[in-house]
Amino acid sequence: MERRFEAELKQLKASILSMGGFVEQAIEKATHALTARDRKELELVHALETKINEKHIEIDNTCLEVLARLSPVAADLRLILAIIKINTDLERMGDQAVNVSYNAEHYLEDREVTVRIDLPKMSELVREMVRDSLDAFLNEDTVLAQEVLGRDDAVDELKNKAFEILVPYMKQNPNNIEAALDLLLIARNLERMADHATNIAEDVIFACTGEDVRHGVGHTTS
Amino acid sequence: MERRFEAELKQLKASILSMGGFVEQAIEKATHALTARDRKELELVHALETKINEKHIEIDNTCLEVLARLSPVAADLRLILAIIKINTDLERMGDQAVNVSYNAEHYLEDREVTVRIDLPKMSELVREMVRDSLDAFLNEDTVLAQEVLGRDDAVDELKNKAFEILVPYMKQNPNNIEAALDLLLIARNLERMADHATNIAEDVIFACTGEDVRHGVGHTTS
């Protein structure tokens, strides 16, 4: 059983990492299309989402099989449950990347918004959170996972700043409200993605330590 | 084993239903506060979210224990995995209700938006989706679960309609942009909640039939 579990786990970890790579690329393409004003990149987001969804179903099925065949307990069980949850968060991030791409497509039909919103920085921070939360998962590195949790505030601040710039802009440029609204919704999507990366980091901590850091409690299960 | 599993399952189902009740109330309070212009109701949303978070941790721990002690397989295993996922979706709906309450609080500080947005209808539809998806779960009723899936479009339509009314309103009333934006974001939060209810309905179908109806595929696992 031990060796079979290790082999399945190795395969699951590889699948999660590959899915995470697709998510990172989807975020990158969806936001880069905005600054490059390149619709072609948006088509790639949809292709990436298809790959993300395929991995999602594959990973979920493998986890179900592992639980049914090997009945893992303790740390091994926590790890499989963490993978099931991480899988869900990555899939939802794929949905959010598609939402960004719809808003970006709508934005590119309109006149440019003339104030600068640091969406590239937000996009970069979110991608780093995805990468590092998954590195933390791969290496069972709770220090890195904790560090990822702390970075959520930086993304929230950038989103708040985007609102502070865009709302007055909308008041002064009512004819360009739709384009500004697109950017505002994209900032919100990116913030939501950072929340998902935070959830992943919490799941990594739970898988490694059995400690529940959600909802601000330090609850330990046996 | 059989009888112990049945007892645990009964307890878990009761907990999920009680959590769903809190979620429904949170949605109701957060949206009713808007039409009643009553801040007091918004405080209740935070109290409800605390209860939702407590249930979330309790249910997750019970599922972990059941998997570790009883190693369920086949339909029983699918049911436990469905509970873990439903639990996550309900908890995220609680977060969304809190987001609605923040936007509602901000809205109530401003002048009223003079166009009518049917947020009460959206709120009602979403609460029905939560109630029916959980009824479907309780009674293992895949027909009702399928029916819930079909209702997502009605919520999307109401959200689109809200945008179609609010964007021109913002253009004509640039001084009331912030209040209109609050309503627009609330419409989006409600749409997101409907997505979570849809996820729950999908999980019910998977638990009952082993059939994966996510991502538009009909994939069956053994």
C-alpha cells in the first residue's frame, strides 16, 4: 500500500502542478491582452480553460479512486483532501481568467481609459501567489504557504487603488464609463483569484500540519 | 460499519441543512436591508457568517474523521466527497453575503438610485436555488438537482438586465455613480452565489449517480 500510495501521489502532484501552470498562463494571457490590445491572446485563454477543466475532472477521479482503493489515513488522507480542494480552487481560477477575458474583450471594443491602473502588477502578484502556493504544496513548505497568506493584502490594496482612481475617472468621463467599468471588474476578478490562491495556501498548511488556519482560528484535528 | 456510517451521515446531512439555512438567511438579510434601508439587518449578516464558518469547520472535521475511521467506498464515498464540496460552496456563499452587506452599507450612505433594479427577485431566486439544491441533496433527488442547474440562466439574465439599466443611469447621473456601482456589484455577488448553488446541484448529481455533469461532459466514474 505504501508504495502504491506514493506512486499515485507523485502522479497527482504532477497533475496539480501542470494545472497550476495552465492557470498561470491563463491569467497572464487574459491581462497581457489588455496592455498589448491583442485579442488573439484572449482566444488562448479559452483553450487554456479547456485544458484546466480536463485536468480538474482527471484529478478528481484519481482522488476518488485513491480513497476507494487505498483508504489512506492521517497525513495521507489530509493530503488527498487538500488535493481535492486545491483542484477546485484552480478550476475556479480558470473560470475567473475567462471572466477577465470577456471583460477584456469588451474593453478592447471601446476607447482606452486614460488613467493608469496597475493591472499588470496585480496579475503578476496573483501569478506569484499561485506558483508559490503550489511550490509550498509540492515541497510541503508551510513557511512559504504562510508567506503566501500574507500577500493577499497587497492585492486587495491594488484593487482598492484601482477603485479610487476609476470611480472619479467615471464621474469626469461619463462617456467612457463602460471601459472604466471593465477595468474595475477585471481588478475584482484578480482579487478573487488571489483569494483562491490564499485558500490553496491554507489547504497546504492543513495538509502538512493538521492545523486549520481558516476563519482566523488555529484549530487542530487529530 | 453500515449503521455507524448511517448515523454519521444523518448528522452530517443535518449540519449541511442547518448551514444552508444560515446561508439563506444571510442572503435575505443582506438584500432586504437595501430595500428597507435598514443597517441593523446588515449586522445580522456578520453574525450569520460566524455561524456559517463554525459549521464549515465542524463539517470538514467530521468528514475527515468518517473517511479515516470508516473508509467508505462507492456511493458512500461519493456522498462524503459531495458533502466536503457542498460545505466549501456554502462557506463561499457566506463570504459573498458579507460582500453584499459591505456594498449595501456603502450604498445606504449615498443618495438612492432612482431606477428600479430587481435585486429582491434575484435574491429570492438564489435562495430558492440554495434551498432546492440542498433538498435535492437530502432526498437524493437528481431530478430536482437538474432543475436547479437550469435556473442559473434566469439569475444571469437578471444580472445582465441590472447592468443594462445601471450603465446608462451612471452616464446620465455621474454624481450618483458610486451608489449605482454598489447595486451593480451586488447583482454580481448574487450571480456568483447562483453559481455556487449550481455547483452544489452538480455535486448532488455526482453523489447520486457517479455522473460528472461539470464542464458540459457526461463522464461516469466507476
